[in-house]
Amino acid sequence: MSKSELRPGAEAVLEKGWLAAHKWLLLRRTSQVGIMLLFLVGPWFGWWIVKGNLAYSYTLGVLPLADPYVLLQSLAAGQVPEKLALIGVAIVLAFYLVVGGRSFCSWVCPVNMVTDLAAWLRARLGIKGSAHVSRSVRYWILGATFVVGALTGTIAWEMLNPVSMLHRGLIFGMGLAWAVILAIFLFDLFVMRHGWCGHFCPVGAFYSLIGKLSLTRVRLPNREACNDCMDCFAVCPEQQVIRPALKAVGGTGPVILEANCTNCGRCIDVCSKDVFRFGLRAGNNDSTLGGVAGAASK
Amino acid sequence: MTGSGRAKPGGRRQFLVDTARVACGVGLLGLGMGLYARHAKALPPAAIRPPGALAESEFSAACIRCGMCVRDCPYDILHLAKPEEPMSTGTPYFVARQAPCEMCEDIPCIKACPTGALDHGLTDINKSKMGLAVLVDQETCLNFLGMRCDICYRVCPVIDKAITLDPQTNERTGHHTLFIPVVHSDHCTGCGKCEKACPTEVASIKVFPLYMAKGQLSAHYRLGWIEKEKAGGSLVAPEVEHQYNMPEGMKYEHGKGLSTVPPGEAPGGATGLPKALQGDKL
């Protein structure tokens, strides 16, 4: 127990092998880096597969994708977007309704790699103690971005948003954005465990609202096999989402329905008892229904 | 989570305290965000927005900082503002002295904009108002010094409309002409080619955002000569031909000067009486 506390997933590595115990992590990093590269090969080599950034992008001159959150802020500030942006919003909304709202956070967002590194380092360095702030603060901030946007008639949040700042910075030139990202890294490392992504980020909060309805979920078809090793809790960036489904709190079915589960799949990786797998949200009252493995590749 | 869910004595109190704490914290953040947003609404003088950009107050609500205009500009003149730059982070601009707008006829930057922050209604680049050129320094402008530099006039894409050369006497030499570059705001697009091409060490003609470059008359001002043109004639009492009170036998005509009146042509007949005492004109 104390051994697995130090290195969550060590048991799973022994049981399943290193590759199987890192499958979703590797896929996730591939997705994050791959998407970043798609945006970067244009400015780097002149291969224009994707133009734009996460706010709005145009792929191969046919596929518009737009961030619903930023366009909703624009709407709150009193501007109606053009047709392509509206189509882009519809596609993105539909996509995340299928793959899971906060899948954006763990599979696409570049800040996730920074905060994951901070969380990993925090565990390895054994940094204890963390500021306590409610995880619901992000929804207050989400609301504030709309209120301030509407009051000032600007997309106020986009002037500060570290997510778009980093993504835009990597593609169009960082400037001092690296300092903001460094601040988030240090905050997560020394001040607060999973501080930014888990408590404050209104972008994640927005995508979690989509996640309330989204289809792809982590299921626990094998929850009876849990041996309470706590490895899933140790790696999960949103620990509070696991307990209801794992321990059947209040008769909760074997599906993680919490909107803030990011579908990162680390719990699936580190569980030596194969309790978790990806599946669909339906049938959450019947523990005998198995999940559809691998339904959510991205 | 907060203590809201816990069924213990003081749970409600704890909930209220926690809520107040979060509300205050987020309120402060919101205040900071709002002040920063307001402060960043003013565009620095050297930053010119791409063609078709909405007025700054609307632009900061419409631009989502995607950089599509930057990508589709064939001359790569546009940049997205970095966080440390004194304008709305991530919004597009160009600096005329570095690289001016080349005024593409198909305006690809506007077509690329997904939000209408660059107005899709603008289809004629010559009607764009990115800014306004101002001859900022008459002391260094070579034409003002009496030379025939004329570069700003020559490079202007709207030559002879946006910039004209107006002749003036060179008071210094007494017998030369100064060809003064004059910018006309109704035709200047603010592309910045004049600023880019100006040969003085620091440009003597510069493009500024419209709000900085353009004055405005008070709404109640009427320019008499324009009103007269609109009305097709004088707006006050009809003009009376001016009459000069001349000595007997003389007349004065504008442009011709004094002349003597041949006998018999004298107004009012040759009664011998002084003009002022003649007839019923009194």
C-alpha cells in the first residue's frame, strides 16, 4: 500500500506490463502533441493543414471548428458571428457531446501538459499540503467572464485566458505568455494540487457543462474487484468524480457521470484489477452491463 | 467542496461564509478583468487594424483572436498582439512603418474572419478606413523644405485623391514653389504606404488610428458655402448689385476701375442735378 502510494500504477505495471498500464496516457499525449503539431506544421514548414487556433480553425479549407465558449462570450458582449463560425460551433458541440465535454481538457488543451507535469512532479517530490479552495470556484469564474464581458462589451477573458494564450503563443509567437504559463506551473506545483485545471479554469468549467450530457464515460463494469489500493485516486485530476461510482454511493450505478471527469483514462491505466474502462453513459443502474471498450479513442 | 453538503451544526453558517469568500474572490478577479479590458480598449497609435475592422469598442467584442486574418494575409503584415503589448491580447494589427497594407483587391483577411470583426460588408478596398495619414512634421518633410521628394504622393495607391500636392509660394527663396502634400480623409484608406516610404529618418508622414487622426466639427456647425451649394443659391436675402456713389460724370466698375460717363448715358438723364438728388430713387 505504501509502495503504491509512492508510485501509483506500479502494481498495474507488474500485472499488465508497462505499455498496457500507460495506454491511455500515451494515446492522450499523442493526441495533445499531434493536434499541436497539426497547427504548427503550417507556420513551421508551410504545410497548411490547419489554420487558426483553438478559438477558431479552418482545416484543409473545408472544416471550420470554433470554440463555443469564446463565441458565447462574444455574443454576451453583443456580437453575432459569421456563418462559418456558427457551423464550427455546432461541429465542436456535437463532437464533445459524443466524446465527453472535458475530453477537451485532457486530450486537446496544451495547458494540461503543463499542469500534468506539475502534478507529477509534486507527487515525485513529495510536496504535501495544498491550499483549499472549492472546486466550484471555476463556475463562479465562468459566470464572471460572461458578466464582465457583457458589462465592458469586450471578450474580456480572452485577454487573460492562459489556455488560448499558450496555444496562440506557440503558433503565433509567445511574447510574455510563457510567464503566465510558468506561474500556473509553479502554482500547481507548490501552492495547490491540481489548482488551475481542477479549481479555476473557466474553459474547463464550460466544457464540463457539455460533459453533463455527453455520451462517452468511464464505466466500472468490474467495480466489485476493487481492492482499495487508491491508485486511481492518486492519479485522478478530479478525484471527487470517482467515489460515487466506485463505492455505489447512494445507489450510483457503475458509470462516472460527474461532469468534471476529463475522460483522461489514467484510472483505467493504473488499475491492476481492471475496474475501469471506457463506455457509454447509458445503463448506469445495471452493473452487469459491460462498457464498450475503446469507444472513445479521442 | 464547500461545507454545503455536510449535515452538521453550523453547516449553513459555513456555507454562507464559503459562498461569500468565493464571491468576493471572484468579484475581485472580475473587477481586475474588467479594468484591464477597459484599459486595453484604446489602441496604441502605432498599431493599425486590418481593413474592415469594426470600431475599437465593437472590435474587442467581436474578435476572437483566432489569427485567420494573419494567416490569409499574402504579405504577412499582420501580427497578433502579445500579452505584454499595450492592446487587447491576441488581436491583429500591423505597423505601417514596418510593413504597410498592400490593399489586395479581394481583401483575403476579411474573407478569413469568422466573426465579422472585420466587416464582410466591405468589398472595395479603396473604401477601407484602417487609419488616416497625417503629415505630422512639416519641419522635416522634404517637400515642405522645398524639395521635390513627392514619395508619399507617388506611392499612394489612391494617388491624386488621398494625397495631392498643393502649390504654395516658397517664401524663403521668393521665386520657387513648394509642393505641399495634403491628405484628404475622404479618400485615404490608412494603408500606411506613405509612412513606410517616407525617406526621412523618422517618418514625417504617419498613419494613425482614425480616433487619433481625425477631428470633428460640432454638430451644429454649418459651412456657408456648402449650404449655399446645397440650396442652389444664397440662403440669405437676394444679392443686390453694389452701387457706387461717384462724382458727377464718373462711374466705377469692378475690375475696370474709374471711367468717365459719356454725356447722355448718365443715369437718371442729364438734368444737371447731383445724382443723389435725381429721380425717385431716394
